Amino acid sequence: MKKLVLVLSLMLFAFAGYSQEIVIDQKDIPPEILAKIKADKELQLIDERIAQMGEWAGKGKEIGIAVKEGLTAVKDVAVDFSGTDVGLFTMVLIAWHIVADDIIEIGGSLIRGTVVITIMIFMTYFYVKSYFKTCTSQKHLTSDPGFMKYPKTYEYEEPYYDRDSAAQSVHFVSWAIFMGILISIMFI
């Protein structure tokens, strides 16, 4: 009995291994039939690709409709929300968040530039005044016969320093250094 069961099970596995396909060499098939088989195979591949592309197009259309509906709902809610006071305040906050750094930077630059230019004007005035007071001859009125009457006499006072002294160079160099510092502050 055991042998019978073993033989039957082997036969079952042996027949299960056979398939319905028959293998033939291409050289044994006539060329017109071989060309028809190849054309049918290509048509089958094209039909499979078309079906797959149609499936993808259908999914794409479904995704597009879903995205459109979702964005329409978001737009409707956003428009309704922007009409309220809280919505307007939120839009102002968002705009401030986007442009605040630029506004603060421009305002700071304008204030810094105004302060530096004002200091430059005053310091240039004081340097020029100091230069003419210490490095040039001073003219003093000694006798004044009256308004629009002449001759008026003047007395010239010699400068504190000689004309070729280092005082002129010191005035110019110190002024140039100070202006360089102020300009670097303004553009940093």
C-alpha cells in the first residue's frame, strides 16, 4: 500500500510539472507566420502600455480633482477669514513678518546716516575754524570811523605756527582720519 501511494504521488508531481506550452525553433516556422506572431506580440505590448497609461491618466485626473476641491475649500475659508478683524490682523502680522527686517534695516541706516552726516558737517566746521585760527594770519580792526566811512585800519596778528609747520598737516591728517572713521561707521 505504501508503494502504491508513493507511486501515485510521484506521478502526480510528474504530471504537474508539464505545461501546455510547446517549444518550436524559429527556423522551423515559416517567415510570414513568424512576422504575424511578432506583430501580434508588439500589438499586445502596445495595448498593455495604453491600458497602463489610461490607468495613470485616470489616477492623475482623480488627484487633480481632489487637489482642486481642497484648494477651493482653503481659498473659501481664507477669504471668509480675511474679512474678519482677526483675519486682517493676521494678514498684517504675516506681512510684518516678511518685511520687518528690511524696514528696520532701512530705518536704522537712515538714522545712522543722518547722525553721521550731521557729525561730519559740525566736525568739518570746527576743523576749518581751528585751522584758520591757528594756521593763518588774523585781521583785527583797530580804528573804525563809523558805518560806511573809510579809511578803516586793521592790524594783522601773526599765526601761532609758521605757515610751513606741521600744524597744517596735523589738522588735515586728523580731519581725514576722523572722516574715514565716520564714513566707515555710516556704511557698516
